[in-house]
Amino acid sequence: VQCYWQGVVKPIGVVRSIYKEKFGIPRQPGLVESARGVIELNDEPFLAQATKMLDQFTHLWVIFIFHRHDAKNWKPSIRPPRLGGARKVGVLASRSPHRPNPIGLSAVKLERIEQLGNQVKIHVSGLDILDGSPVLDIKPYLPYADSIPQASNGWAADPIPRKPVEFTEQALQDIADQETRSGQRGLQELITETVALDPRPTSQRRKLKADAPESVGTRYGFAIEGCDVKWEITSTGFRVLAVEELGPEGRPKS
Ligand SMILES: C[S@@+](CC[C@H](N)C(=O)[O-])C[C@H]1O[C@@H](n2cnc3c(N)ncnc32)[C@H](O)[C@@H]1O
């Protein structure tokens, strides 16, 4: 069968996200409101024209490629993290990245649009997208059509669990130092929102449950905003131990 769209579907840009690795990325948009990023559109005159009046909207749909997935490995049933990895659902009844076509769909907040010559940069927040993801399309989020208050959450109806997050003196000092170096604010809020969701992969969350006594003291790390965040499980939630600056190769500098 000749597909009319073959050769027609081409990325129009790329997502520059604070999430450079999969560990730590929220599982849906908006769960970490301070997760910022930039959609860098290709440097082409028609794309500058194509974004005219986009700044009138507060939220956008981003249609992107799960580029770090092997689409050949998708399975018809998956174990969603929301169900603790214990139960299976059909992949098309899920938002899993492992699907027949590796296409993602996220509603994000539009912060501002920057234009330098033909290069358009769309600053957004609430991202659940990995850095480097190719962007296929952007559409305005239209509340009158896209917001359906009576819609059901199906098997994902339970509220999103969030754990309390505390910081050691060392971690707070590290954050203050990092903010002085980068000139950016809000790092503690970003780490709090991300860690509160328990960013561990489902396999680790099943092996060591966050509220089990034997999990207390287990340590983890993940990269965010050019920092390596070290944290541990406590008896009441999570504790951030240190926030080290990452070097150009993605390794801690010290
Ligand atoms: C459950 S999916 C939902 C994405 C989107 N909101 C959707 O529903 O299509 C979100 C997860 O996809 C993964 N992810 C995001 N961008 C990716 C990429 N480019 N390649 C592979 N996995 C990615 C991250 O692990 C993230 O937590």
C-alpha cells in the first residue's frame, strides 16, 4: 500500500529539555509544573510565519517522537507504572512510550516565544519529554474542544501519589551555589516536585517499595538542570542529600 504521507512527515524542530536522561522524567505533562524546556524550531522562514498568533494561547499540544525507543519492541499489553507494574492493560489503552508508532502527545504551558531571524524558540513548562526529542507538530490547546470535564480517567483514576521531600543542609548549600553559578532560580522547587513523584523505574519501585522499612536508607541519583541529584528513601518520604554540578561529559565535577 502506498502511504501518501511517506516522506511528508518530517520533524519541524527539537525539544531542549531539562531531562537529559529517562530517569526522573515525569510520566505525564503538568505533574512537574516547573519542568522547563524550549522547542527549537528548524531555522526556516516558513516556520517563523507558521507560528504567527501562537502566542495568544496559554497551552500547546506537542506531538513528538519517542526517539529513545525501539518501536520494534512494542508489545500489545503493557504494565503501567500507575498500576505498580502488577496489572496489564492494552498498549492503546495506555500512554506508554512503547507503542506501534513511537509518537508522543503532551499538553504543555506556553511561557513565551522568542524569535531571532528565522529561528523560533518556544519556551514551555510542565514537560514530560526527553531532551533531543524530534517535534512533528505543535497545535494550540483549545479548552472549548480539548477540555472534557466529565471524561473518565479509566484505570488511571487513583490520585497521583506524592511523598514529602526534605533536604539536608549540604543539599541546600549545593542548590544555593548552583543558583549563583547559573543565575537561575527555582532549583529546589524543581527537585522537590520531581523527587516527590518517586522517579524510580517501575522495576525498582516494585523491588523496594517507598514505604517499606527495608527500603529506608537506599540511595539513588539522577541528572537534572546540569546537576547530579543524590537522594534517599526515609521512613516518612524522601531526603535529598546532595546536588552536584555535572561537567560537560555528564559526570559530577568534583
Ligand atoms: C508515559 S510517556 C507520556 C508522554 C506523552 N505525554 C504521551 O502521552 O504521549 C512519558 C515518559 O516517556 C518517556 N520519554 C519521554 N520522551 C522520550 C523519548 N524521546 N524517547 C523515549 N522515551 C521518552 C519518559 O520516560 C517519560 O516519563
